[in-house]
Amino acid sequence: MTAPRVFTAIVNPAAGGSASASSLIPLARLLREAGAEVAVEYSRGLDHARTVARDAAEAGRVVLGVGGDGMIGCVGGALAGTGAVFGIVPAGRGNDFARQLGVPADPERLAPLLLEGEPRAVDAIEANGTPVLGSVYAGVDAVANANANRTRLLRGSAAYYVGALRAIVSWRAADYRVIVDGEEHRREGYTVVAANSGYYGFGKHVAPDARVDDGLLDVVLIRHASRLLFFAVMRELAEGAHVRRPQVEVLRGREVRIELAGPPGRTLPYGADGELPGVLPVTAKVMPGALRVLAP
């Protein structure tokens, strides 16, 4: 008989309006009732979460990321390439990487997967040297993210919605230089997304043909258009229908560099798994099969 798994759950206590901590309680009870050991660590920040994840993995424990895409990307990225087993407990507002993998949030369905599931090899992304999981993006979406982070009166999806409106109203088309596997593309537009997972930004199906195990990144370019047309594209993101528009271009490759070609002095942030690591340029490289995750 196989011994029960030993888990370390790393919790973002702020994710989902503190939903992470509360959602872990019934799941941890089910895991313990099945004979598993569950240790809980509360993150004091992303660097702390990475350290705890690596320490737990070195001790041979299954590491659970509990929270939204920022925490999942942080913990999963820290484990990429290590051979450790990673489990996702979706407890944020977006849960986009979990959605792509089909990982359930319901404890009754999630517990058997974590206890008995076989690890599945999925790709990760190295973004300017840092492993992340879902996507790297640079454009109006990253500006919206930055606006939402600066908002003090609103939280969650409401903060992002208001931040997105501000970003779109003030947006000037960016002059991108996008290099995919050595081939250069110059485009003016709203955003460039290098996607491992098809979902980002609270369930938007930005790259509907993206696969997490094909060794490729889907590069979605939303080119310059009127604001009215851009709002139409945004509405179509939910179902992935936007890719049929001529203003949307999809490329594929193993390495993608996104640069801002001009004008001089302009900067643009880039995002990764809901976080904002820095400003362009960014190089995103696929890490094939780098993460062993408990997923259907």
C-alpha cells in the first residue's frame, strides 16, 4: 500500500478577500482524514513563498500553492525544473492557470486529485530569467494591472475594471518589435501576450489554442484599431472569438522577445501571472515539461 502524501500548503492570506485561508480548511480536513500530513505556511510575500516552496520540495513534500494566479505562478515557478510535485488550490479571483488545467476548486473534488493523482508534466515560461506559468503580456492590460494596483478604494475585479477603463481612455498605440524564434515583427497596437495558458485577466480566453504541454508559446498581438473596435474585441475575449478578427494576429514559437521600438523615452510595463515584474524589454522562453503538477 502506498504511503499517504505529505503536503506543505503555502497560503496567500490576502488572495480572494482572504478566501485562500478559509478555503483551505475543508480541503486540509479531507486530506488529513485520508491519512495525509498537511503543514500550512502563510506567505509574507512572494520571495518568502518561493523560499518555503523550495525548502518543502527539498524535504520531499508535495507543495500546494493556495491562492490566485500570482501565488500559483510564484510557487509553481519556484518549483519549475526541480522535479518537485506541485498541487494547485484555486482560491483567488482569477484562477486562470487552474482553469486551463481543469483543476477543480471544490474540496470534495480536489482532495482525491491531490491524494491519488499522477503528476502531469506541463510547460513553464522563463521571463527575463524568472520562471512563471501562465503568460507574459505587455500593453494596455499591463497598464490596467498597474492602475488597479494603485487603486485604494476598490479591490479585485472592480479595481481592475476601473483600471482598464483608465488605461484604454489614455492609451496611445505602442510601437512593438516582437521577435519570435529570431523572426522580427513590427506592429502598432494594444498588447502582445506570450501565452503558455490560454486564459488570463480573470477568465479571458486570450489564446484559445494554447496548450500547456506543446513546448510552444502562443503569441497574441492585438493591433491598432479604434477604441470602439477594441471594446468589441474585449467583449469577445471571454469566449476566444476575438482571434477571428483581422486586427488580432497569433504567432507561435519557443522564444519571444517583446520590445518597445519608440518613441524615445516611453516605457511600458510587462505583466506575468498577474504580477508586474518590470518594464520592456522582456524575453519569454518556453521551459518544456518543467513542472510536475497534480492535474487532470
